[in-house]
Amino acid sequence: MDVALASQTTPRLINLTADDRFVPTEVLRRSYIHYPESQNPSAPPFVTLEGEGLELGIVHSDVPEIARGVSSLLTRSLEDAKDQHGGHLPARIVERVQLDIISPHGVAHLWGTEGHRFVLSRAVDRTTSEMVATMLVARRKGTIFFFTGRYNNVRHSTIEETVDFDQPAGTNPEQKWFAQFAFPKPIDFKPLAFHHIANFVVAKEHRGKRLSRVFLDALLAKYARDRMVACGNPIEHSQFLLCGRGFWQIGDPPWLVRMERLGFELRWGAESFFIEHDWARLPAIHDEQGHAISNLDYNRTFRLPERYQGTAPDRPSPFHLTQRVPEVIRLSQDPRAKLQYFQAMFHFT
Ligand SMILES: CC(C)(COP(=O)(O)OP(=O)(O)OC[C@H]1O[C@@H](n2cnc3c(N)ncnc32)[C@H](O)[C@@H]1OP(=O)(O)O)[C@@H](O)C(=O)NCCC(=O)NCCS
């Protein structure tokens, strides 16, 4: 498709159009990816969830109607993260993501090219489907969808060569971009063999009905190879299988509680922090009542450092960064450091 046509059909705009999640069923069915080397090549390129009235499949994310629908699900969900709506992010940060990452154009052409875009849908009538949830799962186990706002689709195995850790933040060569963050060491940044996931969202109209559990259960039972082998499940579709050990998430702090409820496990010691400088001030933070709070108060909201004091992981695991826990405790007590992300994992078996 030429560039001009693509920008009309999958525009770079903030898509708050709720009805975009309704698509012609025929378009949805056409957008499912058929994997010619599937072990069940004559099966349909999607699965139906018996008893739930739902359908699940991996779509081509550059089909315009699909890109717009997914963009609408993600954009409307992220709108609630704005601090003016009681969320944890300044409006300008939310709007940058809504425009650059999850606009129809972003969904079709940014991370979508490196990920399996799963769409869970239900039939509204004989010709219309409603997209009710979505998740993006990295195709390759080594892909990291984002690494600060300056890098997308980084390969973990070559991160040290691809990422310029010495680059300036702006025009002053003394002020370094990466001085604004505290991350785990690049080699430890991602647990090996886990698929990065992003954009895991249930439509606002369908929250609180256990759909996210149905969605995750279906992903595991019908797409996660190791789980399917362990349970003796047949391959019911002609799409890709996920061959990694599990899912890996870089999550905003408020998401941890809900991801833990869904069976995700905190990756110990893998938190990242913003580091404030005179030349790089962080936006003011407000609590849910709108009062200004410090970085330390913010960190404490997410039980840092308490969650790491006098405790050990429930399950010992080579994927935790226990040796970095003292550093996380130190950072969470540094007035210049503000928790940016936690990491979480979900094991397929
Ligand atoms: C998180 C999300 C996917 C959950 O979907 P859902 O279908 O509404 O959730 P369910 O009804 O299946 O609930 C699943 C569990 O999560 C818990 N949960 C859901 N939303 C929660 C929230 N905002 N805070 C705390 N727990 C929450 C539920 O209590 C439930 O746990 P329980 O069964 O032990 O009580 C959905 O709320 C959403 O899209 N949120 C916005 C985007 C987001 O935060 N995505 C996650 C990170 S990518």
C-alpha cells in the first residue's frame, strides 16, 4: 500500500471513537493470519471458545478496520490513566503514546510488525463482530517492544550494540539520555525465552466480567505450545503457536496488583526508575485526591521499599534479579528516583 493511502486508512490520530471496535465479521475473518507451516493447515485460522460465544485469533494488524478497532480499545483504556481522570500519568505523556504508539497507524506499523496481535471478539449479529479484548505478543522471544521512548522493537541479544547508552538527552553533550533512568543491566533486562507482551486490554464496556481470565486461559490452552503439550491439547487452528516459556511484561506501577490477580508474578529486582536532574525535572505527581506528592511517597504507594524488606520470593527462580534488590531498595529511598516500571512474568507450565 502506498504511504499516502496508508496514512488515510490507518491515520496517526488519537482514536477515542468507541464504535470502531465493531467490525464486519467478514473483515475480521479475512484479517486472521494463516500459517502455512501449521501442523493443522486445513483448520480455520482462529478458534471459537465454546460456551463463551467468543472467537480468538491472530490478525494482520495493518488491516485498516482492525487497526482502528484495536486503536480504539487501547486509546480509550489509556485515557483513564491521565492524572486529570485520577490516573497516574500526565496528559501529555498519555497523548504521546496515544498518537505515536496506539494510533491506528502505530497499531498497524510500529510494534505490530514484530508481534502477534491477538483479538478476542464476539458476534453482535450475523454480520457484525465486536472486538472485546486484545493483546500483543512478541513473535520472537528476544524482542523488546520498547526501551525508553527512543527505541522500539529492540533485540535483547544485540541490545548493547543497538542502543547508544552514551547519547546526549538534548543539545548539551554532558547531559546523557540514560542518566534519566535506572535499569537492570542490559544483559539481565529481559528473562530469556519469555515473550514480551503489551497492549493487554479488555474493552471498557466489558470489564469486571472475568473476560481477561477467559482470554488468558484460551491463549494458554490453544496457543502456548508447552502448555498444550503438557495438557495433551490438540492444535485447533492454522495459526502460529507460542514457543516460549511464558509471557513477560514491563508494567506501569498501578497494574501490578491486577496482573498478580491474573496469575502474573513480580520479577524481583527488575524495577526501573526515573532519575530526576536539575536539567530533567519530572512532572508533578498527584495522589487520587489530587494532592501533590513526592517521589518517595509515590514509591511507597507501590510498597517500595517495604515489599523487599525481610522477605524472599515465594518461588526461587533464576529469572528474579535478587542480587539487584538492595539497589532497588536504595533507589526507592532516593528522593530523586521515581518508580517507572515493574516487570512481571507468567509461566506457561
Ligand atoms: C486489567 C484488565 C485487562 C482486566 O480485565 P477484566 O476482564 O476487567 O478483569 P476480570 O474481570 O477478568 O478480573 C480479573 C482479576 O483482576 C482483578 N482486577 C481487574 N481490574 C482490577 C483493577 N483495576 N485493580 C485491581 N484488580 C483488578 C479482578 O478483581 C480479578 O481478580 P479476582 O478474580 O481475584 O477478583 C482490564 O481491567 C483492563 O483492560 N485494564 C486497563 C489496561 C490494563 O491495565 N492492562 C493491564 C496491563 S497491560
